[in-house]
Amino acid sequence: MGITARDLFLIAPELALTVGATVVVLSGLVSRQRQLTLVLALLGLAVTFAFAIALWDNVHANGAQSAFNDSLIVDKFALYIKFLVAGTAALVLIASSEYAERFRPYGSEFTGLVLFSAAGLMLLAAAADLITIYVSLELATLPVVALAAFVRTRIAPIEAGVKYLLLSAVSSAFLLYGFAFLYGASGTMQVVGGSSGAPTIAQALGEGSPDVPFGGLAIMAGAILATAGFGFKLSMVPFQMWTPDVYEGAPTPVGAFLATASKAAAFAVVLRLFYEALGGSSADWSTLFAALAAITMTIGNLVAIVQSNVKRLLGYSAIAHAGYLLIGVAAVTAHGQETQDAAGISSVLFYLAGYAAMTLAAFFAVIVLTQRSGDERIEAMAGMGKRAPLAALALAVALLGLTGIPPTVGFMGKLFLFNAAVNSGLVWLAVVGAVNSVVSAYYYVGIIRTMYLREPAGDASPVAAAFSGRLTLWITVAAILVLGFWPGGLLEVARTAASGLVS
Amino acid sequence: MLPEAAAWLIIGLPLLAGVFSIAVLRPWRRSLWRYAGHVGIAGTGAAFVLSLIAVNGAMGNGDAGYEPHAWFAVGALGAQDGFEMTVGIFLDPLSAIMAAVVSGVSMVVQVFSLGYMRKESDDANGEWSDYPRYFTYMSLFTASMLGLVLAYNLIQLFVFWELVGLFSYLLIGFWYHRPAAAAAAKKAFIVTRIGDFGFMLGILYLFLNRGEFTALGLNPFEIPAILDAAPMLSAGVATWVALGLFAGAAGKSAQFPLHTWLPDAMEGPTPVSSLIHAATMVAAGVFLVARLFGLFEESAAAMNTVAIIGGFTAVFAAAMGLAANDIKRVLAFSTVSQLGYMFLALGVGAPGVAMFHLFNHAFFKCLLFLGAGSVHHSVHTFDMRYMGGIRRWMPITYLTTLVGGLSLAGIFPLAGFWSKDEILTTAWSGSHAANSGVSQLVFWLALAAAFMTAFYVFRLIIMAFHDDFRGGIDSVPHEERIPDEAHHHVHRHESPLVMKLPLLVLAVFAVGSGFVANSLVDLGPVPAHWFSHLLHEDAPKFNIAIALTSTLVAVAGIGLAVLVYGTRTVSFDGLGRLWRFVHRLLVQRFYMDALYEDLIVRRALYRGLFLVSDWFDRRIVDGVADLAGWLGRNSGRAIAQLQTGHIQVYGVGVSMGAAVILIFYLMQR
């Protein structure tokens, strides 16, 4: 079976992004103007967006479609993640255009790698079989290794890059081992069915349970090993240990990208795998994810309390939020009614978008606040309320959002997640989540207090922010508040996307 | 019919005016501060015009049912545990009339304030510095009040209800540097909050019983839905929700036993007292009950409570008004008493009559307050003992106040007569009341209140305007003066035109609003009983016997006041100890403030409950919190020990993690 024009149309967003990335990298040969790089990258992302919107309409009219021999599935669920990834990449690139100055003369390579990684993440969201999942995951991961180590003149970024590389290799090994078990037990790679009619994992398991070698044991081992592999990307305890080191060592925009886009796509693939392929299996995945959620958020929050570096703290905050998101996964995998599954999935999708807005705002604010002194200690934030009013305000709003204070999107997102948990009978997990939110207030509000109530120790001059930085701060803060006040629109989109997965 | 966007503008324009004054004028345009008032008047005036169009539209085809807009939803819609929050505009004749009254009176008061606040702020520091702040509060208050009136959803209404409370707090404490004003603002906020707590409990009770609504396919918080569902609700739900809402209404409308804040609220600028504590905000409670009357109607207990509290307050407050010497306090007690009248009317089943009285009362009470402000403008004191004879140099103020006083006393054919008569007739007939005995009882209470009302208002007029001048601020002992006003002197002059004009406009309404709006016969363009029919209600049949009785009672009250304070042919002093005891009781306001503040708050709460709570909070609550914090920090530190930075450790962590999970699942099999 050859490649048809339809196949190309269905991966047009990724194609456009890859072409854009290539053009950006090549443009570096001609000009080192960072404005040019940024404009080209944004152009590529705009085309990507346009294609994704066209696909959304198409899927809306004709239903989900598979491409490339059923290795990719284009449904609204995948498209939602693609929008999120592309939007995040665009904001990260705009916000880092000033920061990228220090990458000279490799600014265009930096931009290109972000775009390549984004393309990998978008494919990951649409991957319909195990092999595609693995390949997309590697495509998304490898550029990040280079990005993390991009500043080669300092030791911390290189350490971050190496750690990320080695641990992602370990986790890939787990993942592949798990996939091997799944394939062995079911005899198929197919996560989502397609036009060819090849049996999916769910169908294979559903029909021939007696034929499964080692009974359900192989499925269980496969699922757990795959969870371990994905756990690395999700920053899930006990696979999270790289997170703070890499967030602290890597350039700040890379941290922002890792915390948002990368996490969104990883959650998407976990939801797809466990809902579509393993949803029918008899094992109780809900308890696994509920336990992991509780452990992940508790450890993330407790360790965050004692941190003194803002970026490292955001790393632990990312771990804690992985825990909150896992509440949604636990709710989805609980055996319940169909509608509740859709509610659980949509709550995860909603929170991914809201979390992206809050985390991006926090990282972008940190970019502005640390760009002159390079001092990332929380103490160095003292007096920033006066020195950099906009960035401090944005960081305050973002941190209040991450705590889950209304009227931010963080509150609404947590409300939906906890609600999904309660509806799935996981009341205890919602309680653990709520208690964790209280704990998190301690260190989030601590930063706000330092910024507004402490006097700066030394330098008290204003910290200026470039236009690009201010723009992204305004956008993300507006998103946090607007989605907090009017969550209805996004929630509706998330519901539509979730129903794509359910049906 | 008004398009929906225009209906939103009724709220939006005053809001915009307020935001403009505080966010643009105040920080950026010092030279234009003097025009802050004009901005506010423009915004409120535009809202007034829109409200009039809305009233006109409501006359034609009844209710303007705008569809509400979804705000957010929680849980699965239609399911037992799901509910949707909606916002919208509910523009029916009731809210249209109320919006017109609020915006109209607010506009007139702001015009008056142009003159009144000019002097007040000018004297303070020779600038216009108070102007933007004052008119911002005024505009935002008006916007909140209009938002309350037009709310579609009970929670939406509650939000605006609280905003109204906030701006009332800010305006009472406008002169925040005066301790009395700051204390009064706090008191108003806290006492109304007690009522609001009841309001909130009512909302929560509604929420807990939302199943009864979802079974009917209705949203439990939408006001029209509540009215539709009211007959189908179980009795307990209707009663408890209605009583909760009434607690909120009683707080806002200063009904017994939550009345103590209103007299103190007179510490605010006089136009504020006039707008907020006479004409509009305190009427919000009456409006709330009228708005949800369909719900109250379903519960005899709630109706009787409303009637009895209203009737009792009418007499109780009027009695305190008999002995007060501060002109604004007399008017404040009068307001409480008149609001009691309105609740009484609601309680005997006549929301249209109550709204009619609210409508008339807004004009004449606003007029009386502005008259008091005008007097203060000249003599710089509110104490009637130092006034007298002012009519000689303030003829316009005198005449308009006289008109307002006659209207309040209920003298034929002024506005107050008509609505008071309707209330008395309804109470007497008891045909709509839940309990005819209650209805009879409150009739006699209302009649007694009418007598006292006529007496105290003419006591006020005679003491302030007749007789000889007793020196104004110049005679007030220094220790009794408000520090800010210590340097003021009496200026024997009539107030400027911007102050006289509102008085005259309001005087016209105080004469005509009753007869013209709800006439017994057709009056050319205005059909008979226009007001009642607009609210889809039949006016009570005119009863000549009751009309004569109430007029006689009022004339008797006026006559007694003239005999005691005018000709001094009658004196109470002969009554001896009993009189002195009663007088002291009235001056001390039945010791209610003392009971609340000294006995309950200082003794019982401060020395009892609060001490215990304080100990519990310090030792137990803080102790647990400290322990939790200590545990959190130290366990965090302990776990952070694992984070060595060595990648080998991380790899081991990953492998061990996967192994532990696997083993766990294996063991379960």
C-alpha cells in the first residue's frame, strides 16, 4: 500500500512543522538575525495551525480517520493535543527570542530543534500502534537532549542533557520491553483500529483470552513496564528523579517546553493506551494510577517546600501536577459509565491546557526575572513586585493558579479533576488532592510573599522586559484568568475531543 | 421592548462611569477632577433613560424574557448532582420600575451632590480631591444596585447584593478619618452580614433541595424557575428558603432586630444617606421579597413572619423617632419604620402595594434627606436643638421639606397618603393574607405607626424651621462638635441652584407620584391604577372609612406636635416619672445597641467565647498546623536526601519502582 494524498493531508500539520523546522535551520546558513528565525518559525506554526483546523473540520464532518496503514489516527483527541503542543511551542519561541541571544550563533538550530520535538509530540498524540508510539516518542525526546545541553559553556546544562539522555534511554528500554509483552500476548501492535481491519490489542485480548501466553500475566507485565517507560515522560514518582535536575540545569525555555508540551503528549498517549487498548482488560489499573497519583503529588509537594531555587521548585511543582493529572487518569480507568469516562478524559484535557498556561506564565516570568542577574534563588526574587511589576504579577497569578485559587483556571481544572475522581468513586483520592493543594500553597505563596513583601537585598533597579516577553506574559495571564472565569468554552472543546476517544 | 444589550447597559453605563473616574480621572487627570460628578451623572442618567424605555416596553407586552447565558456547569447536567450556573437579565415590570426608581433617584442625588460635596471637599483641603472617589463610589453603587434589581439568577443577585453592601460600607465610611464614621461603616457591614448569612443559608438550602427542581427540569437558582416551581415545592423547602432570604432582606432593610445599623449609618455624607439609606439600598430587602413573592406565598409561616416583623418594626422604629434630636436620625428611624410598612404590606399578600409605597417613599424620603443636607449646608449641624427659624432664609428648603413631611405623614392628596391607604386597606380586609388574625393585628400596628409618624415629622419641621433661631453650629458646645466642622460658621443663605433644583423636582414627585401613578380614575394618558396593573395586580378597593380614619389619625399626630412644640400649650413634663422613663427608653433606643454591643459582644463574646476560641486556636489549631508544617518540611528534606544527583541512583530508582509495582500486582493474583 502506497502513500496517498489523503495520508499526506492527514499529517499535514506535522509535515508543515517539519518543513518549517528545516527551513529555520537552513535559514541560519544565510542570516543569523533572530527576528528572521522567529518569524519563519511562527510562519511554520501558523501553517501547522491552519492545517490542524482544517483537519478538525474534516474530522467533525467525516469522523476519525487513520493514515499510513493505520499507524496514525487523526481524531479530535489527537488534534486537541496538537493544538496545545503547537500553541505551547509558539509561546515558548516568542518568549525565548530575547533569551536565545545567549545561544548565538546557534539560535536557528535551537528554534529548529524545538519545532522538531513539537512535531514528534504531535505524532505521538496521533500514534495508533505501538511502533509509531515508540518512534514518535524518540523523535520528541532526542531534540530535547540537545536543547537541554544547549549552553555548552556551563556545566549544569550539559549535566542536564546527559541525565536526560541516559534516563530516557533507560525508560525507552522499559517501554520497549513492555510493548514486547503486549505484542506477545495479543499478537498485534494496533492500539486503535483502522481501515484495514487488522485486530487491535483490545479485540485480540477480548476474543482469545485462553490463547494469551501466560494468561493475563504478560498483559499485566507489559502494561506496568510501559507505565514505567511513560512515567519518565510524565515525571511520575518513582520515575521522576531527573525532573528537578534537568529543569534547573537546562535553559529556562526548554524547561517550559518540557513541562507543558512534552507532558501533554505523554498524557495523551497514556490515556489512549490504557483506555483503548487495555480498557477492557480485567486488571485494576485505576488503583495503580490512583496510588501513583497520590504518591506523586505528595512527594512533589513535600520536596518542593524545601527548595531554594525557583526553577528547581518549578520542577517539583511539575511532578506534583503530574500527580493531579494522574487523578484524572485513575478516574478514566476506573470501570464506570461511558459518560463518566468522557468527563474524566475531558477533565484531564482541560487541565493540560490550563496547566500549560500557568506553567508557561511561571517560566516566562522567571525568564524575565532572572535574565539580568542570572540569580535563580527564591531570595533573589525579593522586591521584584516593584522592580518588575508585570513579571511579578504574572508569576503571582501563575502560582495562585497552580495552587488552585479561584478565579484562575487552576481552580476550575482541579475542580473538574476532583469531580471526575468523586464520580468514579475515588473520593479518597480527591481528598488527597485537596490536601496536597493546601500543602502546595505554602511554597507557592511563599514566592509571592518574597516578591511583594521583602525588600531587595542589593540591586533595586527596575528589571526591564523585552516586548516579546511582555507579550507572552500578557497572553498567558489572560488565558489563566479568562479560562478561570469562563471555563465553559474550553471545557466544551475538551469534551468533544474526549468523546472522540470514547466513541 | 429593550434589546438585551441595552438592558445590560443599564448596569454597564454607571459601572463604566465609575471605573472611568477612578481609573482614568483620579490617577491621570487632576485638572479634570471637578468633572467627576458630571461623568457619574451622565452614566446614571443614561441608565435612567434606558430604564424608562424598559418601563415603557414592560407596559406594552409584559415580561421581557431574555434567555439566560450559561456561565459554567458542574457535574453532568440534568443529573442529580449536576447544576448549571447561568447569568442573565430578568426584566419584568417589577424590575423595570425598580431600575427606574434607583437610577432616577441616584441621578437627582448626584446632581445635588455636585453642590453639597463641592463645599465639603473644598473646605477640607481647597481641592477637588474627594470628588473622584465620591462619585466613583456613587456610580459603582448605582451599578451594583441595578445589577441586583435586574439579576436573573439568585446567585447573581447575591453577588450584587454583597457589592451593594460593600459600596454602602465605603460610602458610610467616606470620611474614614472620623472615628464615628469608620465605626458606623463597620457596624453597618457587620450587622447586615448577619442577615446575609441567613440569605446564604437560604441559598444553600435551595441547593441541597435542587432535586425538586431538576425533577421539573428547572434550574434551582433562576428566579423565574423558582417562581414557577414554588407551588410544587414541599412546604418545608419553601418555608426555610423564604425565611433565609427574609433574614437577608431584614438585614439590608434594617428590620427588627437587625435595625441598629441604619441610624448610625447617617455618619456618611448626607446625599449618601438620602440615596442609599432612604431611597434605594434599604429598599433592596423589600424588593427581594417582592421579587420572590411567589415563593413566600407558598409558606404561611414565612408570610406571617414578614407581616409581624414589618408591623412591629413600623411601630418600634417610629417610637424611637419621637425622641431623637439629630435631624438625620429622626429620618433614619422614619425610614426603618416605613420599610416596616412595606414588609407589612408584603406579609399581608400585597407585593404591588408594597412596591407602590417603596416607589412613593423613595421620592419623599430622598427629598427630606436632601432637605436636611441643605439645612446642614447653612447651619453646619444636624442637631435640631440648635436650629429653629431657618425658614426665614431658606424658603425653598422649608417648603419642599414641608411637602415631604406632609407626604410622609400621609396627608390627602399627597403621594404618601395613597400608598399608606392601600396598605391599611389591604391589611384590614386580609383577603390575601395567610392569617386574617395577623392581618388585623398589623392593621392596628400600622395605624399606631401612622400617628407617631405624623407627630415626629412635624416635631422635626417645627423644631428646625419655626420658632427662633438657636444659633446653629455656633451654639454647639465644642466638645460635641465633629473635629472637621469645628471651624465652620453659620451662613444664613439659601443653598445654590444645583441643590435647590433636585429638591424641587423631588417635591413635585412627593406631591404627585401617588395620585398620578395609581389613580382611582383615568387621568388622560395615565389609566386608573396604572401602577398596580403594570405589576399585574388589582389595587385594593378604595375604602372611604379607612381613608378618613387614617387621615384623622395623621392630623391628630400633627396637631399634637403643633401643641407641644409649636404653641407649647401641652407639655409632657407633667407626666412625671413614667414620662421620664419612657423618654430615656426611647433616647437609649430601647437599649438594643447596649444589649448587642455591651452585653453580647463585649461580655459574652469577648470575655467568654472568644477567649476560649483564642486558646483553642493558639494551642490546638496552631499546634496542629505547626506540627503539619514541621512534618512537611522535614519529610521533604528527608526525601530530598534521595535526590543525590547521581544518575546511578536515578536509574536504580526507576528499576526499583517498576519492580515494586510488578511485585505488588503479582502478589495480588
